[in-house]
Amino acid sequence: MIILVRHGEATHHTQHLTGGWTDSDLTEAGRGQLRALADKLAHDFNGKRDKFRILTSDLKRAVESAEIIAAKLGMADCVERHEFLREKNNGRAAGMTEAEAKAIYRPAATLKELNHRNYPGGETRKEFYDRCVNGIRACADMEKENLIIVAHKGTIQNIIFYWLGFDIEEVNNYNFSVDILPGSLTVLGINKWLEHSIFLLNDTSHLHKGEGYGIFNYKYYKKY
């Protein structure tokens, strides 16, 4: 099972800074989102926490989000920080206001470009996808390990595309995407028919009352 969590609302959202590698903090609202997520996740994790690894982007907003989850699950010493889980590198635009970044932004000729750099020193879309996929391959076995991965919208999208068997060229050609909101939870796994499945996508029900996600109740190939 792979549980994907996008970090909560961060200061770059509220201060109108660029995202990417801007190393922003969670806002108090963002901390509240993650506390609610962790509370609800804890209902599902009774007796199962020792079977999971927690991987996080090393940017502050993701690390703090991961630490909130880890503390609630009794896994405070289990958070692994990884640079490959960062959002797309926005190069010189990191730390800039949106207005400042606009002055150095380089628009692509079309919306379908995979090898274009929007900002000096930044990544292309293909480089970003390859960095995420090569990193997760080297770090973990997604088919055999149970993982909680705390990261960013683009990173989580790349992991979902990879899990479904699409390289970035196919994603581009088929012209599809998935939305991943701040503080959301997504669950991937192998179902009883041995298919790579999405059991839950972009879920924010923890912002409402409830007693868990029921994530262990789906028709997995392997029982947890």
C-alpha cells in the first residue's frame, strides 16, 4: 500500500510566492489540515504502524506535515527525508514573489512541451518526472513495501502516473492529469486481481467529521 499525502497550506500560498523549491513553512491552517488528516488516519492504523515507512520531501512544508502524521501514529523517529521527492525545481524563481518570477518566466511555445525550462536553472517537465521515478525506484519497492509518502502536487502526480504505467510522454500525449489539493490523501495498492489500483484519490474528507478512511477495507491482493 502507498499512502500519498500532499503537505498542507504553506506560507508561499498566502504570501503570493512561487512554489517549487521555495522552502516555505506550513501556515496554521495547513497544520490544522494535517492534524485532521493524522487524526483520521490513526483510526485506520491501530496495530499496523510498524509495517510502514514514512518518506518525505526535505522541504520544510513537507517535513512538518510528515512529522505531524508520524507523531500521531507513534512513528516520530521514522521520517526519512529525500530530495528526490521535492516539487519541480523552479530554479532562480525559488523564493521570489509571483510578480518577480513573472519577469524571468520563459513561456513554452505550446502547452505540450516536455523539455522546456520555464525558469533559468529550473527543471524541464521530463527531468522532473524522471527524477521522481528514478528516486522512488532506488529508495523503495512500491509493489512490496507499505509507504506513507508526504510530498507536493507535481511529485504526487508523477508517482500516480508511474504507478499506472505511464511515462511522461504518454501522459502528455493522452492529455490527462489528476488534481491533488493541499492536505489531501491518496491511496494506491495492488488489488486482488493483481492490478495497480487507485483506491482513494485527492481525499479531503478529514476536514469533516469521521472515524477513519477505511483504507484497509478495499480488495487488496495482500491483507494488512
